[in-house]
Amino acid sequence: MADTATSSSPVSAKLPHFPIAFFAMIMGTSGLTLAWQKATEVLQLPALVSQVMLILVTCLFLVVCLGYALKILRFPEMSLKEFHHPIKISFFPAFSISLLLLSVATLQVSADLSLFLWALGCVMHLGFTLYVITQWIHHPKFQIQHSTPAWFIPVVGNIIVPIAGVTHGFTELSWFFFSIGLVYWLVLKTLIFNRMLFHDPLPEKLLPTLFILIAPPAVGFISYTKLNGGEIDGFARILFYSAMFLVLLLITQLERFRRIPFFLSWWAYSFPLAASSIAIQTMYQKTGSSFLGLLSWVSLMVVSLVIALLLFKTFKAVHSGGVFQPD
């Protein structure tokens, strides 16, 4: 039955290979929306830009949700295959992270909608975290070559919870999620560096995921600042400057990334760069440093251009069918 549908419709031919990694695109565009919202507050840029972005990212989120829901309904075996894949399983929590990011983005629009998205995102992300860690502990199928920076997604996504959670009044629950993300970020970072230093290097397709290393300290800084009542203490500075070092480290390797042909893994550039832009703007807002002020503008323009390029490349690949190929 599926073969008949596949042969009779281009959409049906693509649907079995509709990748869960598309939700990384929602993370990136949501992060950009939040970066422009922050720029409205810190850099006095017009609010209209972030408002339009929020509408667009919401539409994009609904389209991706619909596409993957159809895949689950029509080709459940293909969805299960992704869910049991040692690397692709890490991208399923990108859905709950998208909900959490949208909850932050909609704070200015509707507190009730934001709270609903936040609560749903929290429940789902905790479930994903528990499931994925259970898989890591009890299943022998995971090998050292399966460990990539994408493994940060299910665990470190917990760090995002306090950004809206504190505003909604759930301070202790926010500390709970923040603690999970922060502690297990350090554990996973050790494992990932062990893999990169003493085992086979990451395949070219997965090299962009190195940018995910930026996200935990950058988002951690933003969340910790929220939990700390807006104060910048020593620990906040450690998180911020460790994120900035990783940005600098990866900038020195741009030539390597420039040679990589387009894969959906390119979206790993987007959210970490957006998070670092928000972190820089937050630090500038708190310190008044003229250098950080300049860096705020540069980082916002860079992440905007990167995501514009990623959207162009992705829509082009969607039209050609290049992203709907079996691995």
C-alpha cells in the first residue's frame, strides 16, 4: 500500500524520509526571534521585526508538526526507525525545546499561551530526558562513534526552562530543570571530548554539530541570570566567557566548515549563535561595556545572515527533494 502511494505522489515519496531534524530549524528560527526581541529592548531596534518573525516561526512550526504527524500516521515504521536510531533519537527533544522557546517568544503576546506552551514543553522534555538517558544506560547498541554534540539536545535542553519559568512564578521547578541540564552537560561534554580526542573524528556531515557546544554555557548564562534575579555574579561570568571562548574557537575553524556541502546538520549553527547573541546583549545590558555593545550588533547581524542562508538552502533542498533521501 505504501509503495503504491510512493509511486503515485511526489509528496508520498518524500514523506517516509521527512526528517525529525527539521525541528532543529524551529529551534534556530525561534532563537533568532528571541535575539531580535532582546535587541528591541537592548539596542532599541523596532519591535515589528521580531513580531513578524514570531508569526513566521509559528507558521513554520505548524508546517513541520503537520509534516511529521503525517509521517507518523502513514509511515509509523519509519518514525520508529528514527526514534530508535542512536543519533537521530537526540533530535526528538528538539520538538519540546521548540515549545519552550516559543513559550519565551510569546510572553509579550499572551501570558496564558506562553504558560500553556511552557507547561507542555516541560512535561514532554522531562519525558524525553528520562527516556533517552534510560536508553543510554541500558542498551548495548550505543557505541563511541554514536556520541556527537547532538547528544546535548535532550539533556541540556532542560536549561531553557527557567527563561520563561521564572516569569511564570515556577522558580523551584526552574532550578530543578536547570540543575539537570547543567550537571549532565558537564558529563556529556567530557564524553564528547573523549570521543573527539581519542577516537575517529566526526564525519563531515556531523561537523556542524560542534556549534552545539556553544549552547549550554550561553543558554546557561541567560537562565542563571534569570534565576539570580538579574545579577551578574562570578558563576554567571564563568558561563558567559566559556561560551565566548567556544565561539572564538569555532571561528578559527571557519575554513573547515566552509567546505562542508549542505546538510540539515547545518542548522546546528543557528540556535547556538542565536543564544550567544542573546547572551552578549544581556551582558552588555548589565555591564554597559562599549565593546560588548559593538559585539551585540555584530552577533545579531551574523546570526541573522546565517539563518537567512540556512532558510534559503533548506527551501532549495526541500524543493529538489535533497533532504528527503534515506541515509
